[in-house]
Amino acid sequence: MELRQLRYFCKVAEHRSFTAAARALAVSQPTLGVQIKKLEEELGLRLFRRHSRGVEPTEAGSIYFSHIQDVLRRLSIAEQSVDHLRSAPRQTLRIGVIPSIGIAAMSAVLQAAESLVPDIEISILVEFTENLSLALTSGEIDCALSFAPIQDERFESTPLYLDRMRLIGSRALLGDLPDTVSFEVAAGLPLALDKYSVALRAAKELGVPLTKPLQIRSMLLRQELVANGQRCFIGPYLFMHKEIESGELQCHDIGEPSIWCQLYLNSRRAQTLSDPERQVFGLVRRHIDRLIQSGEYRWLPPNAEAFTASRDIGEAYMLY
């Protein structure tokens, strides 16, 4: 007895016609008839009775049909239950990103990965640099795009771009300040910051007090206060680039000293990465390179001459 004979038998019993059953099964009618005959010979019973309108099950056929239907239903459930095991499970890549990279890059990277790296499933954690470093070393995430190189021999850090921190605010607050202002001037303005802000670290390192700081954990609320003209902001051009380009806000470079942040891709060492992981990291690097070349967010490559020259004469102030 073969499984196909049971399926053929049920199809004939359902359609009450060899012709209709053969069409539904996509087999020839003679083939169907041969298999039903073999099944009847094995059982030693006639299963169908022919008449002018087709066929109908005999008493034995009706009893047999009721049982075989249940067998085939259970077999189908069993096949569905293990179907997902026929293909290798997708690998999950957990990526941690700072908010600015979440805004600028991850949508495009995720879209490209869906078609180019279908064997990997990506999840995103948006956090600040300090928290991402902890999440990476604790195993909560697999890689991090953040402003700090990882200090752990299990991982390696690849620099991706340089970003100069800028003073951003409304004309009502910034007035006619020059294109480049000192950090001391910026520190005297009403600033909206978070506890991880480079401005807080710079103020501490330089011994320059912040006159009117307001610490706000929410990036969205900080952006709203700056957009409404209530506060200024020291940070990446990216955060408020649309408002700056439209003329709603002003943007000034900070000098004496200038403040630079460098973005790193922190991940396990290259020799331990899977092929899908390498492909995703390649997508990230290529997308960031395109953004550097476009000048959209005023990013510079890691070895940018502007940064190298200023560092050589001691004017740059690196903060991670």
C-alpha cells in the first residue's frame, strides 16, 4: 500500500468521478484507475461502484474513506509542524546604534539587507554610546555603531566617519554670532543637553562652566525646545539639519577648541564573523561612505585632512 494510493482513493471518493479526480490530481485517468485497482486488490474489497453518473463508494469504501481522511489530515499536520526545519534557521544580528545613526543610516541599511542578505534577521537597539558599550560587552548586542572604540580584546573597532560638534539654535538666541564661536561663548548660552553630551565632558575637561544647562533625556524634547527657540544645542549637524537648511535655525562651528567625535563600528573580530554579518557590515560602510561623499550631514572621512591638521597643532579636542 502506497501513500499516493490513499490520496488517489480519497480524491475519487470526494469527486465521485475518476475523470474529475484525475484532473484534480493532475494525473491521467488510466494511471488513477490502475492505482485504485491495486489498492482494492491489496484490501481484497471493492471500494467503488460504477454507474452512469460516475462512481460512488461501496459500503467498504465509505468506511475506509472515513478513516483514511483522518489519516491524511493528521499526516498533513505533521508535515506542517516540521516544515520550518527543512531550511536552515535565519541568523539574528543585533545592532546597537546611537540615535543619530538610527536617524541617518539604518532605514536604508535595513532595506538593502532585506534583498541582499536574506539569510539574516536584524534587530536594532537605539541607545547612547556608554550604554551601547555595556550592551556589547555583556552580549546583549552583537555590534555597535557608536562614538567610542571598544576596550575589549574580543572585539575590534573600525572608524567610519568624523563629525564636528556644532552650536545650533534660533536667531533669537544666537543673534549675529560669527560662523565659528569659542566653546566658552557656547557654554554661556541656554543649552538643552543630556547626561552623555559632549558639551558636559568638554566643560569639565576645559574648566569652562555651563551657565544655563538643562539636562533632558528625551532627544525629541530637546529637538522641540531648540526648534521653538527656547534652547540651543551642542551636537551633530544631523540632529537639526532640516531646520538649518530651511533657515529656521542657525548653525555655528565651535573652535578654541573644536570638538570632534568619531563613529566606530564595534564588532567581534573579523575572523569570527559569519558571511551574512560581513555583508551587513559592508552595507553599513558603503552607505556611510555615500553620506560622507554627499556632504548631506557634513561628515568627514576618518583620516580627513581638516581633523589631522588641527590635531597636529593641538586645536582639536577629541571626545568619545
